[in-house]
Amino acid sequence: MSFEPKPDKSTELNLFAQLCGLPEISQDIKGLYTALRTCLSIGREGWGPAIALVNVALGGNVAAPDVFTIIPPGYIKYLTRVALVDEVRVRELLRDIPFPRVDRKWIDTEDKKGEPATVWVERVRAFGFYVEYKHPDYGVTRQLWIVYDAGTKDYPYKYFPAPTAVAELVSEMLDKTGAPHYEYPVAVEEVAMAVKEALREHTVEEIQELVAQRRVKETDIPEGVYVTKGRAVVVHSDEAKRRRHKPPPSP
């Protein structure tokens, strides 16, 4: 179950997305990430359009990418690597950042004793865009831009540069894996389903301990997947408003 609003379309972003073969993209974190991933899948030819997409998105949805640039003008020729870091890895790399706009999904199920339980998937609406270039005079520069959901319509994205040490760590991880992206190997939803299956043989408390050990059926549990007792309770907007405006009890 998702509480995501339907995103608007962006003409400016679509223009650059078309360079990567996409007819249009949605103006939200998922849409931008998907478009960037498509551009980078092309290879070096997609690095320029990917950077243009980020420039336009972070520049406030303006057609001219010069409003904001993640690398100095003319430095595209010095690029040595461009990669993506997914939301799970961002969460693991930057545990102390209070990212807003968490998208929660859940699965109602039961544990081995037949007690009601809920498996939660808590998704950070963010990703990392890694850029590396080697200048003939200044040497290698590594940058990791963190893009996250701003929660506004006109400017849907916020961003900040990750600490240099984090960018260096991403570079090391990319070197070790040899992959073009730094992403969690299994979809978070698939891990949630593994937790649900494990509940057939364990109680909620046992699963909570396994999750704490990051081990369910020998599968690593990414940040944001956990299990609780009972069913998930949905508070509809009208009821939520009544609760917020309900006067406090008389002393």
C-alpha cells in the first residue's frame, strides 16, 4: 500500500529524458531515478544527458541547465565515472540524516502461533548521484549528491553534497563490485516477503531478533524492513483531522 500522490509531468525533464529514449518521466524521486538509471545504462553516451537531467531537476525545473551545475562547465570531457546509489544504500551510508517523506508499505500476516503481525517496509525517498572526473591539472574529484523528496510541487527535489569521506566510500564499493551502480541487490519488497515467509516458522519476537542481526533465512535485511505485533491501523484523513483538532480533556 502506498500513500504516494500522483506526480505531475515536467516538460523540461522530458526533453532531456528523450535523449535516453524515454518519452516522458514523472516528476518525482522515482521518476527521476528511473530516468537516470536508463541514461546510465547506455554507457558513456548517457552520462551527459544524465547530468543535464540532474542539473534541470536541482535547478528548480528550469529549461536552462546553467541555473545549477553539479560539475564545472566544460568538465564533461573529464568524466571518469557516473553512478547511482539507491535509497537503501543512502540510508546505510548516512544513518544520521533525518530524511523526510518516508513512504511506508506493509503486509498483514500471522506468525507461527497464529498471532497477527505486520511486516513494514519504510522507504526513504532519496538517492545518490555519484560523479567522478579527472582534471589534467587538479587530479581526481569525487562527488556524491544526495537528492531527496522536498514535498513541494513546484520544486519537488532537495539536495546536498554528501561528505567527501562518503563519496570516497562509494568509489571503493563501486571498485569492489564492478557494478555501474551501488544498489541493494534485492528489492526491499522481496525482503519483506521473505520476512513474511519466515513468520510461518518463527514468532514476532524471534523475527525481530533475526532482523536485528540482519539475518532472515540467511538473507541480509536492509534498513527500513521490520516486523511488529498486530495489524496495521490506517487513519483516514478526515479522522486524522478530527484527532488533531479534538480539544484536550478537561482537568
